[in-house]
Amino acid sequence: MDPRTWLTNLTPYFIYILLVATIGPLLFGFHLAELNAPEDVIRCKKTSIVTAGVELPQCIPMDPTQWGLVGSIFTLGGLLGALSAGPFAAKYGRLRTMQFTTIFFAIGPMFEAVAPNIGVMTIGRFISGIGAGAGVVVVPIYVSEIAPPAEKGFFGSFTQVMVNFGILIVQLLGYFLSRGQYWRIILAAGGLIGLIQTFGLFFAVESPKWLADEGSLSKAKKTLQKIRGDKFDVGEEVSGWGIESSDEMDDEEATLLQNEDSTSHHSAASTTKRKMAKKEILGILQVIRHPEYNKAVIAVMMVMLAQQLCGINSIIMYGVSLLSDLLKSNSALLNLGVSAINIIVTAGCAPLVDKLGRKVCLLNSITGMGISSLLLAIGIINSASILSAVAVLLFVSSFGLGLGPVPFILSSELVGPEAVGATQSLALAANWTATFVVAQFFPLASERLYGKVYFIFAGLAAFFWIFIAWFVPETKGKKTVDEHQTPYKIMISDLPAHASPAFPPIHSPQAQSPTRQISGLNLTHEASTQTRADAAGQSHAQNFPPSLIPPAFTPPSTPGRSTPNLNPRSVPVDTSLETPGSAPALLNTLPIVECEVRARIPTTTGHEMFLHVYRNNVDNKEHLAIAFGSEIRSRSLDAERPGETEFDRMTRGAYVGRLYPGRTSSRVEQIRREEGVSARKAVSLKPTEAREGAVSGASSTSSASSTPNGAIPEGAGAVQPLDPSSIPPLVRIHSECYTGETVWSARCDCGEQLDEAARLMSLPDVSPSGGAIIYLRQEGRGIGLGEKLKAYNLQDLGNDTYEANILLRHPADARSYGLATAMLMDLGLGGKRGIRLLTNNPDKVRAVEGPNREVVVKERVAMIPLAWKTGGKLGIKSEEVEKYLSTKIEKFKHMLSQQ
């Protein structure tokens, strides 16, 4: 079977061992960045309201030099691990080496987490470094040897993806736990992940390539068959190893050789063959002196130096403190964004390594980092926060394009199996040395040079670009080591001076595989050129799996289209009468939500609303609640928080009434109506109290019924207001639609529905008790903006929105409404009082109510398209939106009726 068809034959076991093995690089990234976010807390630079423990100090005072030592000692441990892992992996196997590294991953974090002083923390960091250094040596070799030959670059990129994922995990932990002694939990989490890898590796297998190199070809074939699956023909891949069948005794042969003499004879002969076939493992000094490998070693080491000396770890390790003065509280959040973008770019660009080539990706990556370094230097020097933030994001994106994943691939492609362990150790030793230099001296250089330090990184990027363009060969599409080594056998001086590294001249020397079979006797230049063209065509015809990473944040909507004053049609509902089997699948436990901030938003229509920003424990997105009416308040927002002042409460929106210059209190004496004080009588109170009470004592009718300044109209105290409890508030659960709300898309009516919901909730006669729009960041029915745009392309190819999602391997509707239920309860809209739900989807009624009907839907209010209600005079008029609405009715069973 053609190995290029790996995608259709990818086995769950291959995915399992790939993920378990790459936990090692994940922990490398984790420990590399674990001190970034909690730096101020660990060093006692930031005080905390959490009291210190009895046994352990809350923080450990350190000056910049001591802090640099704690950070850089990790790299010295990594250097030791890197130098030891290569020879160890070559002698004892890749799997056993990975199992051995987990010991350091488990022990190191224990010392870090319970460190009472600098010495113990330094020991823990050093031990963790040994495991990380060994892990990033052996794992790329292992992944390269178990990956399909034609996709080594693609799967090799997973090493860097997991490094970035480890960085993201620790940045997330740091963002939420950088207070009190919780920083110890951050450091201890690395040990837990190490234990998970320890358990997972018990079910992994040894590298089949290593087994074959050790002379156990029969065992290697069985192992490879287990990885590829029973239906996969591994013969072509095995033959590509270029190893003679020194152990050809299969099961049938073993059965025939049962008598003692023949068995003894075969055993002796087999042992002799194995010793002859097994290549001598080269040590570090032997590789350096080897005439065929020494130039490859220099190339790999220089690429590894480039990875670090172009400055990536200045952001990963010190980004928060570097940008804290410039971006203030946003520096930690920017680092989270940096980590997320690093993962997305590295994963998204993984196919480019095989399509464009290793060298092209490296050169473009270094170019982007060099330019970004210049921009970052200018931004920091001139205190341009936006330019600095953009430069950081471009810097990290450029790194993920090539300089992140490619260096880990080169060792196994440029040298033979007998030299790959030593070469990888030398390469990672260079990498760790460069990391130590950056970790130890960047804080001092940054303190003295400030932003000018990035001019140094820009100069280094220019140097490495020239070196890689001149010296490093392209290894894309070459299956044997001989093909990789050919460029070094041709002296650089023999190449034309104008040869471009990205676009070689037509008659440039081309590497030829000694095992390539050429049909007939046609050995002309045209024949070999055609062979290469066919191979290139096959390479570019590969289909890679679509991205499954949804965007973590997309811009919010901007309502702007006015709609006619048409009352909606509502239908009473009672889901308690439905049969149990008809209920949709719901979460057993609702998410935990907390409102972080609330603010008054005056709208272009003259009404007012309150925008609430929510965080939760299931994703990292900022979901929103838009409340109309003064009685809809967030319980989590109003709850008192330890140590906060009245000014803090007003700043985050936990106030009653309305803010005005000079206000000093967030609360009014409990609503005067409870004390029997009318609005007229309140005039005798103090001016400040009167101004606050006038608003807080207002009825919960829409803000449209009050005067522009929020005060109650004169005479309001004498008129009995409409009892809002008689009519449940309106609620709309709206999923984000960037295209429909912001870029004027006529493919859907999402923007129109959002505007209509806001209009209805602001009308006193339609919704006297106000209403709330729960705005969930679930772009494209939960599949993300990028995947939604792919679905649009599939719709243009003749599929409807339902079919497009299925073709992209997504559910037709991947949304969850547990967050909406939890947010409604926090806003006080749960319970038997009920709500009126604006929706055309009957299934959404039960989904919003929650597993135990925490929210009760009394009525379902229809959302009819404006074009239907006005006979085409208003609303969206397009062929795409009509198809969209038709699909909603036919396949999603929405009930759109004009009656």
C-alpha cells in the first residue's frame, strides 16, 4: 500500500503512542514557562490577601541575579539530559529512554512545589531540566521513526505543537493561580503530568526502526504492523529502511527447526548475521570526526542555535515582566494569546513542512522573526503598546512557521541511524546552551538596553538566514540517508553563486537515491526530471486533516439595523408534560459562571442596556449577557469580594442606580419601597441619597420608560406601576456570528435576529419586565469561524449548511446551552417565575431549561424574518438566506410561521 494513503489508515494506536510520547516535549514547554506568570508572586514583588502557610513561606525573595539563576539552572539540567539521552537511546532503545525520563519529570516538580528557599527550588528546576533535555532528544527521534515516511515532517511538527501546548497550559494556570501560595500548585502540576506519561508508556511499543537496526527485523515488522494496522502492507516501508534481512526466520521457519541440532545451528548463524548487519553506534566524538556526518552535525547544531538565539524564549520566559510596564495588566493576557497563537500556527503550518520543504519554512520563519524583532524594539523604545503587541504576535507566529518544528526533524533525516542519537544530543546541547544564555542574561540585558536588546536578535536572525541559505540542504521527500547526504558530498563551491535556496536552478545538482528503480535503460536528464516531477506531484496531492481548533476569540457584534415595531407571535410551552425520551441530551452538571464586570451602554436608539462579561470553568472565552431593565442583576457580580473597596465595586459595575461624578458608595440604603418611602417623600433626604434612590427605586420597566438621565418622571410615586411579575421577561440565547453581525453577510439572518431581540426587549408594552440576551461565543454552531468559512465554500459547491458541517466532520449543531442556563440563573431568571424564550427552535426550549429545569420556559416567542413579515420591503433579501432558512425548517425542524 502506498504510504501516502496514511490518512485513511491512521490507527487509534498510532495516535495514542504519538500523544503519550509527546508528553515529554509538553513538559519541556511547561517547565520552560512555569515561572513566567507567577514571577511577581514567587519573588515577593506582589502582595496577596491569602495568608501564608505554617510550614512553607508564601514567597521566596530573590533579586534579578538569583531569579536568573533559578530560571537558567533548568537549562543546565537540560544540557546534561540532552548529552546523555542520545547515546542512551541508541544503546537501550527509544522507549526505555522515555520511560527513564519520566522519573525526573515526577521528582523535579516535587522539589519545586515544596521549596522553602532558593536552594531547594534550584535543585527541583535542575532535575526537571534533566528530564526535559532528555525528552526533547529522544521523542523527535521516536516520532520520526514511527511516522509514515512521506509525512515525517507533518507528524514531526507535533513535537513543537506539544511544547507550545505545555506553555499554554502553564500560562493558563499562571493566569488564574498567580496569587498567595497557589503558585506551588502550578509547579506541582508538572509532576502530575509526568506520572500520566509514566502510566501511558507502559502500553507503548519500541521504535520498529530501532529494532530493525538492532538486527530484530522480524520483531520490527510485527511492531510496525501493530502501529499501521493489520490491513496495511508494511513491505515497502521496511524496504525503505535499507536494512538487510539478517533475521529472516519467520514463524513457519521456527516451527520447522525444532530439533536441537538444527536449532542450535540456526541460532549461531542468526547471531552472526545480526552482528554483521548491526551498525556500530557512533559516539559524540566519532560523529564529529566522521567524514560523512560532520557537516550534517554542524548544520543541525546551527539550526538549533538559531531556534533560541532569534529570541523566542525572551517572550516565553520573560514576556509578562518585559511588557508589564507597557501593557500593564494586559501583559499576562497577551502571553496567553501568544501561547494559543503558537499552537494554532504550528499546527496549521505543519503540512507546509512537507509541501514547501524544511528549508523554505526555516528561511521564511527567520525572516518574519527578524522583522518582528525590529518592530518590537521600536515599539518598546517608543512606548507604542499596540505596535509592541502586534510585533509579539507576529514574532511568535513566524516562529511556529518553521523555526519551531523543523529543527527537531533534521537530525533523523541528515544522518544514519547509527549516528542519529549522538547528533540529536549535540544539537540539543547547542540548543540548551543557547537557552541558558538567553535565560541567564536576557533579564540583565533588558534592564540595561530595554527595547534595544531586540536589535541584537534581529542581527542574529540575519546571520542565521545567510548561513541556512548557504549551508543547510533540503530534506523534503528524501527517504534514505544517502539522499540527504548528497548535498554535502557536492562541495558548496561547485554550486552557482546565484543559486536561490528556495528556487534551485534547472541544472543544479540533484540528489539521487541509490535504491531508486528506473524503468528500462533510459537514464537521460529528461527521464530523471520526469521522475522528480511525478514525485513532486504526488507530494502536493496529499490531503491533510482539517483544522479542529476553533478561535478562542472573535470580535463582538455591532447592532445597527432598525426594525419595524411589529409584535411577535408567542406559543405557551410546558416541557414538564413531555415524555422523558423526547428530551435532548443535557449536561449532568451546569458549568460554574462568574460575572467579572458590568457597564451601562447607551444605544443609538436612545435606550440603555447593561453589558455583562462572564468567565466560566469550561472554556477560556468571554461570554456576554446583555440586560434590559434595572431588576436583572448578576448575583456573582453583586457578591462582596474579599478586600475590595467601594471604588472597586463601582469600577466592576457592582453598584445600584447610576454612576455620576463624585459618587462614593456602590449601594443605596435598601430599596426605599421596602421602608414605605415614596418617591415624593424621598425629596427630603440628602441630595446624594435622593439621586441614588430615584434610580434604584424605579420599577423594572424598560429603560425606555424613564427619562434620559435615569430619574423617575414627576408623579411616578402616585401612579401604581405595572406589576412586572405578571409577564415573564424575554430571553434570547444568541450564538456569535461574526459574518452576520459585522461583515454584512447575506448568508444568514443572525444579525437581524440580534437587532430584533434587542428592539423587543426595550419596548415597555412587549417586555415590561425587561429581558436578557445571552451572547455565547459559539461561532458557526460551535465549530469556529475558520471551519464556518470552509462550510460556506462547501455550500457554494452545492451543499446546504447541514451537509457542510457533516462533510467537515462536525455535528450539524455542536452548540451547548449549559452556559446559557447557568448565566440565566446568575441573573436571577431561574425558578418557577419563568421566561419567554425568543427562538424558532423547539429543541432549544428544553436545552435552555437545564437538566433539572433550573430555568422554566413559559412561552416560545417566534422570530420571523423581516422580509417575510413585510413582504420583502425590509430585511435581508438573498438566495443564500432563503436556502439557509429552508434548511432550518426542513432539517433542523425550526418552526417559522408568519401567523
